[in-house]
Amino acid sequence: MVIGVYLIFSVVMFHFYFLGAKNTSDFTYFFSELNTVALFIIPLLAIRLLSEDKKLGTYELLLTSPVTPWEIVFGKFMGVIVFTMIADTILLVYPVILMFFTTIEWGAVIAGYLGILFSAMLFASIGMLASSLTDNYVVAFLIALLFILMFFFISYFSNSSDSAFSGILREISYSNHYFQFASGLIKIKDILFFIFGSFLFLYISKTVIESGTWK
Amino acid sequence: MVSVKNLCKNYGNFQAVSDLSFDVGRGDIVAFLGPNGAGKTTTMRIITGFMAPTSGEVMIDGLDVFEEPKRVKALTGYLPEVPPLYPDLTVFEYLSFVAEIKGLKNNSIKKRVLDVMEATDLLERKDTIIGLLSKGFKQRVGIAQCIVNSPGLIIMDEPTVGLDPVQVVEIRNLIKTLAKKEDRTVILSTHLLAEAEEICEKVIIIHNGKSVAVDTIDNLKQKEVMERSFSVKVLRNSGELIKILEKTDGVLKVNEEKTGILIKTSKDVREDIAEIIVKNGFGLIEMTNNEVSLEDIFIGLVR
């Protein structure tokens, strides 16, 4: 059902931007808007990851089985990522269709696709952390939203001036890094931002789970 | 098999478990007995490695639970008060998942799961979605998951709570059978004394986070039977009988109750008392031995 909603949204976005008979196959705005959808849907998927187990009582099962906290966190994380990748791969249908009508800059499409993937990684790891802190979905969602808002504040302030401080902010600004992908550029710096960011949130999640077993 | 030393657990200012120590030998079937709120669930959560104690040590088969969690957890099976089930999976899928995370090799999982389902009488529900099962069946799936990795130690928290009388008997028999097989060590918590008496040989009685008795049921009863009691029913002159009895050697206390005359003695003087009644012509019609029940012992210890 969630894939359904996600796809419906993207269909709407697609038509919104291409209805106006644009003579361009510029996917930048498409991926940017798609990202906004991901912004909400991915956390919604991710906050269930641990909160649901706490509610069902299976959290006890996981923690009393011979699996390490890292295996638990990473395993569940990959679950969400694979799910997202399936949904996003279906989206590639659009460029394929367009291919018959115009020339497609596949490099740009691939870059945009990677951007969505990395974005999903980051949001999913934020959702995972939020989920590890509570068994209440609403609270988890709010925590995740808080982190995401933090990123947007950083983005806003990083673009508002040209000082050295803004420069630093720009390096940790989510939207700036994502925009590179959406515009068709695949840069190491941006890849690292997402990988490092995701890892950080996942690591903190693992630590939260582990903390119950520290003496 | 299990060695608990000086276990303490505080939730903030509340001491749930204070200085608890006990040992459970391999193959023992032990009941963790205690009133509600005594600290049974907390202790079990610590033994299974779910949460760390404030202080103290737990060793299972010589391994420290918190130093080598992976090895210890592969040896144990745990059934919490609420069975840890995923309502969207079928019984087979769920048990296969548990087998996998408990470390069973992929090619042996299918057979093991089917064997376990047979032992717990779940084969007919193999492909039923767990969310649709009745409570009794869910409990059985819970038991199945805790034995799927053939653990040496099984820990169950109130396994029959909430079941109907028929299911209670079934589950108890199931636990007894499973425990006897493969020389497993079982620790089972309950506040139902009848259950403890039926399934287990040894009890650990906990009250307010402390252990108040650690012994076999027979030993506990032996110790309490220092003070025996039995009751007699006579047709005539019970008042006079009571006066005579109070002066008799070995009699501690005599009470007239609805069910007869309750006599507490320090030694077995039943024959003497029977003779007294018959000689005086009081008409002895009934003599019943009042066996000390676990309930009496329990209440005596936790009041």
C-alpha cells in the first residue's frame, strides 16, 4: 500500500512538471520534488523498524537471541532500503517511456536515481534512530521530523550568506548535497556526506540498543 | 548450569531485586515462585541478557551473560510473559525466522521447525497467520520458539497465564515432556503454587526482590511438617474431648472448627488420641491428616 501511495505521488509530480509540454528532458525538478515525497514516506516506513518490535514484544526476542545490536540495526535498515529501491526502480519507467519521444541524458537520470537512494539512506537511518528511542510511532515520527528540520535549517542558513561559517554549513547541508545529484552530478564529496551521515545515525541507534546491556 | 550471585537491580530509587543469589543445576526443573511484583520478571530479563543488572553476576554454563552474550544466548530459550510473535507471519515462517536468528544452519532449519511443530502439536496450523490464532495456540508457538534452537536452558515467564483450564493442563504437560527430554534445565516463573508443585521439583521463592527459600519442594514440606496437624470428628462430648486433649502429651493446640476438631501436635500421636476417644466412648467417626501444602509454606514465608 505504501509503495502505491509513493508511486501515485510520483505520477502526480511527473505530470505536473511535464504536462506543460516542456521541450526539455531535464529531470532536475522531478527528482527534487520526488525527494520531498521521500522526505515524508521514508521516515514513516523507518519509524516502525524498532518501535513495532517494542510494541509487539519481539524486541525481547531480538535482544535475547545471539544477534548483535549492529546486526539488528543494519538488517532492519537494509529492509527499508531494499523496499525503497524496488519502488524507485519502478519509477525508472518514466525515463524509459520518454526515451521513445526524446533523447534522454541517462547520466543525469542515473545521478538523480542515486540521489534518491542516498537520500533514502539518510532518512531511513534517522527514522531508525528515532525508532530506537521509543515504542510510540507518533513520538518517533516527531523525533525524526526534528532531525530533518535541523537539516533544513542548516540548508537555509548556509545559502543565506557567503561567510566562512556559511561555507562550513554548506558542507553539511543536506539539500545542497542532494541538489548535486538532482542536477546530474555524481561527486565523491556528496556520496561521502550521505554515507557518513547514515552511518552516524545507525551507529547511534546501535548504541541506544546496546545501552540496555551496559552494567 | 545457572549461577546467580548478589544480583541487584534498581529502577531509579525502587529496588526490584536486592542481593539475589541462587544456583540451578543442569537438568533441574525449577519454579520461580513469588507474589506479583516480587521481581521474577526482572530477574528473568537479566538472566536472559535482555537488560543489565545494577550489580551482581549471572553465569550460564560457566559463561558470563554480559561478557559473552552471543554464546550464552545461543544456549538459552526464553518465553516472556507476552509471547514475542510477529502477527503477520505464518507459524512456519515465524519459527524459521527464529531458528535463523538463533544461529541454526540454513539447511537444517526446515526439518528442525517441522520437528518442533510436531512436538508442540502445531502442524495443523503450519501455514496459519499468527495474528489469527487463538491465545492457546499463540502460547504454543511461543513455547515452540523457545525450544527451536535445542537450548540447554529454557526460561519461561508465567507460561500458563490467561489460558483456559483445558489449555492450562495441555501446556503444563507439554512443558513437562519437553523438559524431561534432552536433560534440559527449565526455570519457570509462576504465582500459581499448584503449577509449581505439578511441574517442578525445586522452588526458589522470591519476595520483595529477595530470595526467601531455595529448596526442593519435598525438603520444604519436610521442614514444615515439624508441626503436624490432623482433625478428628466425634459424635459426642467434643468439649470434654478437647479438655482431655489439651492435657495430652505431644499436643500443642486444639481448635474446634466446623470441619471437626483440629489438633496440632509436635509428634505423631494419632494412635494415642484415637485410643483416648474410643476408650471414653466419644464416637470416633473421622480422622483426617492435614498435609502441609506448598500454599501454607508460601504464605507463611511471604506474609
